[in-house]
Amino acid sequence: MKVSVKVPATTANLGPGFDCLGLALPVYNEVTVEETVMPGSGIEINIIDENNMYDVLSIPKDENNIAYKAIELLYNFIGQSVSDIKITIKTNIPVARGLGSSASVIVGGLVAANELLGKPADNAVILSIASEVEGHPDNVTPAIYGGFCISSIEDDGSVSFSKIDWPEEWKLTVIIPDYELDTSISRSVLPESISVKDAAFNVRKCAMLVDAVYKQDSEQLKKCLKDKLHQPYREKLIKGFKELNELLENKEDILGCVISGAGPSILVISKNDGFEKVQNEVKNIFDDFNVECDIRTFDVENQGTIVI
Ligand code: HSE
């Protein structure tokens, strides 16, 4: 027996919501989990890059694979251990680009294995295991539920979350550069502590951002996509980010520009066709840095993970 699931890409942080806010995007990885026919055959992990675009060779195909690690925790949760299992991951989500490719395979592995086992775990358990493996909940929550999610890991490892409707007219453009940035590197440049002044800035912006989404208020959102907790430190790793912010400041129908997750992709939020009007100027910035970019505009993905 085998089960396949489809899991969306995600963009986390949205500026001030570090490790807390995330949005799902309509690009999908497919994860299939099956019991192997031959007992004793152990673990088999296959990774298929459907577009032949990404460096999937470096992804572990043994016990160190994150989908496997997540599945192992699920088995432990029900008092069993994983023996013979085959995991197939078809990747469409760009790898190491800040678009939640790791969250998608963690969630995909968990949801598929849970189905295979007869659904012993509910979504709360899946979310908690996924957050534990990923280290933060901001990608895995929208990967499971779709849409715009606010999430928080509690002291006992459980995750509280809320999903708020994302306005249809707010389009999401991701600028995906041709280079990778490992999340661990992007987290390593963050300081151990920040000033109360900067922390207070982020608390204000993040609270007002959530309220802007709730009220679907574009003018309010524009004032909230600013951050002093991670972006100032990561900016040096992300070519063109500073210049893009300068270009987009005060452009009509552009609501803001933030680092997507840990980068290096950049997320631009615009109203309707706002991004199209500036697309050529945006391309020029990256040309100047000799960075090839794949630029894609999406509506929010609202479905989350589905069994196929
Ligand atoms: N919130 C995380 C970070 C997202 O910014 O490091 C990484 O996927």
C-alpha cells in the first residue's frame, strides 16, 4: 500500500513576523510513502527533480533525510519503530531558496505516513512533530493548512495557530535567485540579542500587520512590512534586496518587499497587477548584480496539504 500527498511551498516571516507568520504558495512537492514489499529491505529514499533545476543530489537519502526523521518521530509517537519504508519525493519547490521546501517534505512525509498507518495522529500532533523537526512553525503551519497563518510553539511542544483570510487582490511575487542559501547559514548571522527598542519596533509592526490582513487594509499593510530583528543582518547575504527596497518604496500598488523566509528569495506583495508595472526595473537590479532570477507571481494557496 502507498499514499501520496501534495504539499505547497511557503513564504515565512513576512518581514516582522520572524518564526511566526507564513503564507502558502501554489507550487507543490509530492511525497509518496509506501511499505516496501520485501521485508528487511530497510529505507529507500528517491528524490525526483521534476524540472531538473535544483541540486537534489546533496539531499540525504538515508536516516538523515528530514522526511524520514519526521516519520520516525510519528512511529515513535504511536509506540512503533520504522522498519521497511520507501519514500519518494517529487520536487517542484525550489531547494534552499527560502520557499519552504524542507517544510513541505517534512509535512508530506508525516501526512502520508499517518494515512498509511490508518491516521493514528491528529493534525495537532502532525503540526507539533513537523515544527520540532523544522525548528520553527512558520512554514509547516501554512504547508499543512494553506493560507496566511500565525503560529506559536508552546513550552510543551504543541503549536497554537490561527489562519486569517488573505485578500484576493494582494498578489505574491517571489524573486528566486540562481544561488542557494542554507537556512542554518542565514540563521547564524543573527545576533544573540537585540535592543528593546528594536524588539518593540517588531512587536508593533507584527501586531499591526496581522490587523491589516484581518481588516484587508492595504494602506495599513504598507506601513507594517518592516523589520529590525532579522532582515538588517541577513541583507548582506541577499544580493539586490536593499536596492529593491529603495526602488519599490512609494511605487503605486506595491505594498512591500521582504526576505522570503531565510532567503535568498525575495517576496514582493502588490495590489492586483502592481508588480507588472515595475517588473522591468526589478529585473535591471538583478542584472546589475549578475544574478539570474526566476520571477513568479501567485495568488495565495488556500488548500494546504492534500492526499492525492
Ligand atoms: N523563520 C525562519 C527563518 C524561516 O527566518 O529562519 C526559515 O525557513
